[in-house]
Amino acid sequence: MAITPLAALHRKLFDETDGGKFATLKDRLIKKHGETDRLAVMEILSDYAREGQLLHWRSSLVNSIVGLMQPQELKDFFTWAVTQPTLAYWGIDGLLKSAGKEAYGTVVALAVADAMPREVRAKAVKSLAVFSRQPFDAGLSQDPGHWKLDSLRLDDVLAWQRAGYPDGAGFAPPATHASLADPVSVLEKAAARLEKRLAKERKQDQDLARPSNWLVIASEADLAAIDQHWTLPEQYRRFLARYSPLRVHIDSKRYFQGLNLYGAAELIKAQHGYAYNPVDQKVIVGWPANYVVIADAGADPYCLDLSAIADGDAPVYTAEHGAGTWEFVRHADSFVDFLKEVAKA
């Protein structure tokens, strides 16, 4: 009897000992047969996750299975997977997808289990937050693998359990200024163009527990703190008030390692290492006193020159870090021109 292409891939996958070749076979299996023979592919992958010889690939395959499965499928497999420390990280998502709210008790137990690896416990909290729409992950990194144990809100999780696992409200998008949808001035139009670009980024990757790539209305407290430090150009001050960048990163070849555009909440701290040494609590000698860092690209600063304010705006200068002395060059004639460039980058 002839061996089918799927059976041949199955055999090759289990026989392969080279990690790179294994990855190619796994991708071919999912791409060629993931839709037409989805159940059979999931069975092959789950068998490998249980018994495959390349141990470091087992956890990754669990994640692949989660991507292929439909709700309520493979409950027995995921019930077993979360008992395995090396598979539990992605197994948590599979268990929630297959068992729904019935899995809450098991996942809570993983979150509070001292014997489980830190990243598994963090993943349990993150996945519970996503599935239940409770704010257990508010303000934390999108990747729970980066969480510290003391950041796990276990008391909140246990209180939620005692309350009977109620659904939460989720996270509302940050508040934005109405002029982004109906821009009139030159500044408003530049900000609206940047918002359009950022909206595309958010569509691809966004976690409202810690939102990124937004232009938001700044808090009065942040603006007051800024006003105590500087008298900013009117255009930039209005930009911060109405369109304060919230974790905005512009991924573009125009800027070395991409551009980080600072918002009102981080502008003062952003001067650390440039104009101010927070360890010694001293002004850094050699930094131009009238320069305010508003962005950086791979630590290369972009600064407003407050000594050259004219018509409510100021030029933007930049320099390469690590050269020993700062050698600034004029980058844009005004902040609005810089904003237009960023929006098009």
C-alpha cells in the first residue's frame, strides 16, 4: 500500500534529529495539510508533544496546536499538557480554549503553584485576564515571560475565584482628541497622519492592558510637571496636550533601530542620561542647556532647541551618541516639520 504524503511527513517528523530540518517539516505539514486534514495534523503534533525526541520543540508544537484547534477540541490533551512544566506555558491557552470557564480552577491553581516555573505562573494570570476580561494584567508587559513574581496579582485572582469567576469589562481604548478625526490646522493634520499610521500598527499588534502606539490626551498633572521644567514652543506644547505619544515606536529604516517618540508622561525622565544624571542627581556637563530630548533612535537623541523658538515652534537637532562629545546637526526647521517626517517615515 502506498504511503500518503501526510503519513510520509508524519514519519519524517518523528525520525528527524536536526532542529532546522524539523522546523521545515513542521511548517510544511501545517501549510499543506492544516486546512484539509486539520484533525489529523493536530493528532500528529499532539503525539509529538507527548513523545517526540526533540524536547525543545514540544512546547512550540503545543502553541501550533492551539492555533489549529477549534473551541472544545482536544480537552484531554490540554488537561494533560498543563501538568507538564515544559508544556504548560502554551497548554494553558489550549485548555481555556477547549474547556472554557471549566478550566478556570485548574489555571488558577497553576498561577499560585510555587513549584511551577515563574513564566508558567505569569502566563496563567495573563491568559485568565484575556479570557475573563479581568484587569489582572493592567500595565504589565504583553509578554508574561517578562513578568516578575511580585507583579503577579495573585490576591486579585484568588478574590475573583472566591466571587465565582465573574466576567470583567475588559479595557477601554485610551482617550484621544476629537481633532484627530477632523483635523484643520497644520499641526492637527500632521498628527492625524501619524495617527493613521499608528492605527495600522495597532491593528496588527495591540494589548489594551498596556496600550502602545497611541496619541492620547495628556493628564493635567503631567503637563503641569513639564511646565515647571520648561517653557515649550506653543506647537509642541499643544501636541503633548492633545496627542501625547503613548509608547509610540516608529519602525522605519529612516531611523536607526526605529524612533521612540516621547509623551508627556515620560518627557522629564527621557532627559536622563542626556541632560541629567539621575544617580548623581546632577546636570551633565557638555549638554546644551536649551535642548529638550523629544525622541530617540537607538539612543541618538532628537531635541528641540528652546533658544530658537519662533512663531510658536522650534527647530529639531540630532546627534549620534557614543562619540565622546555631542556634535548636533539641524534635522528639521520646526517640530511640525519633524512630525510630518515621522508620519511619512
